[in-house]
Amino acid sequence: MVTKIAWGGLVVALSLVSFASPAAKSCDELKSEIAAKLDAKGVKAYSLEALGKDEVKDQTVVGSCDGGSKRIVYSRSGKPAPATPPPGN
């Protein structure tokens, strides 16, 4: 079982990586990269969604895309995340 501290560390680590170059990534590309990192860490039940920056309320933001106009938000869910195809497919 992953502790709250581990989840917090994971979210912070993803945020630092994801905000590095928001203009260079499409939302689908960034979501795929974040999903791959979460999957590699063994995270099973989560969702990632791209929202307009004005639509984000109290969600956990883990990335920025489309030139900074959208945010990738992370949430834990009761079901496993859908399989994401590798970039370029």
C-alpha cells in the first residue's frame, strides 16, 4: 500500500517533469508520458484528464500542455486506468 507521503512525492515529481516544457507537448503526448511513469511505479487505479486552465478547481495538476492553455489533472479512481498506446500510434 502506498502511503500519502509517497503519493505526494509522486505527484510533486510528476509535476516538476511535466511543467518543464508545456509549449512543446500536446496534451495526448503528455498524458501518455505521465501514464507510463505512473504505470512504471505500479499505480493501478487513476485517471488523467486535460482541462482548460480555468476549469481546474481542486484537482491535482500534474502537467501543463497545449502551450500552457490546458492542465493535466490526476485523480485516483476505483478502477484501473485504461491502457494508453505508446506515442506515435
